[in-house]
Amino acid sequence: MTGRRGALIILEGVDRAGKTTQCTKLVQALRARGRAAEMMRFPDRTTKIGQMISLYLEKKINLEDHTVHLLFSANRWELAPLIKKKLEQGVSLVVDRYAFSGVAFTSAKPGFGLEWCKNPDVGLPKPDLVLFLQLSPAEAARRGKFGDERYERTDFQKTVLQRFEQLMKDPSVNWQVIDAARSIDELHQEILRHSEAAIEQAANQPVAELWN
Ligand code: DGP
């Protein structure tokens, strides 16, 4: 043990922004540079709670909106001990979505305020870096048709983007906005640069708590 902890790096953005591709490339690049890195994703559909979320997203079951919000949050909480353990072991985690998606997607539904949506995730490990892959709804639509899952509608995604923009005003979170309309490799290079800086910065600091 060197005593250096790993960094918690989140990729966020609307659907089709390229998050999963970039998460995979980032983990590969960090490992190639001799850094311990692993990928995670939320929702994690492999747990019991995740399986229920998956059925909901596939529209095989319907769930009440508050209930679903709490399930997505519970899915992050059930992985929180593992996240902390990995970070303490010096492993940097590259995570496809986190609490920001949780707040943006639920608060895009009628009758849900940002503050209510943020509450269940209070106390989760705080990310050292949140990369927001910025893509206009028009550009996302050019990337092909949405699938059949719940939330995959252009009008809903426009509201989600507005909610993300509200969240990005919070200066306590290390947001970096990345123009996702560029090539995969250009994006990757910028993401890698920000991630390397975050890993160096996080190394000697304790893991903080959302949303402080
Ligand atoms: P993905 O597996 O990344 O394609 O995400 C599945 C869908 O679930 C996607 O439309 C975004 C949405 N989503 C992700 N996290 C949350 C969350 O915490 N709450 C809600 N309501 N939706 C979420």
C-alpha cells in the first residue's frame, strides 16, 4: 500500500452521448499507463434491486415514480461499500452514470423538485470528477433511433438535459463539460487528461460525501 487512494470518476450525459464507449476506453488507457482502474455502471442491473430497475426500464413492469427514484438510489447505496473499498485500495473507478442521472431523470418528470430528488443520495461517496458529455438533442437524434426503453424519447431527453444544466451550476462538484459531438478519439484524449489530473489531486485526500 502506498497510501494513495483511487479517484471516483463519473461520466454523465443524456442517452447516446457515448458514455459507455468512453468509459471503456478510459479504463484501458489508465491501465496501459500503469494505473489501477475499474469500470462500474449505474443502474447495475445484476443485483436484485437492479433486476427490478431493469424490468421497469424494459417496460415489463410499472412502478410508482417516487418508488423508482428510491430504487435507483438504493442500487447506488448497495454498491457504496464496494466503491469505498476499491478507492481505499488505490483503484480508480470509472463509473457510467451516478446520482446526477438519478436527479436529472426523476426531476424531468412532472411534480419532482431537484431538492427532493437529491436527498436519497446524500452521503454517497462524492466523485472527484464528473465529466459531462454534452450533446444536443438534434445531434443525439442524428446518431440513430432511440431504442424501446422507458425514457428514450426526444422530448423527455430535452428536459433531462435542462436538469443536468441546473445541476452543473453547483460549484461544489468538479464538473467538466466535454463537447461530445467530436470524434471518439478527440473526446478520449480530453477525458484522459482531466482524469489523470483528478487522480493526482484525489490521491492524498479523504473520500468526501455527496453533496457537500
Ligand atoms: P443506461 O443503462 O445507461 O442506458 O441507463 C438506463 C436508463 O435509465 C437511461 O435512460 C437513464 C436512466 N437512468 C439512469 N440512472 C437513473 C436514475 O438514477 N434514475 C432514473 N429515474 N433514471 C435513471
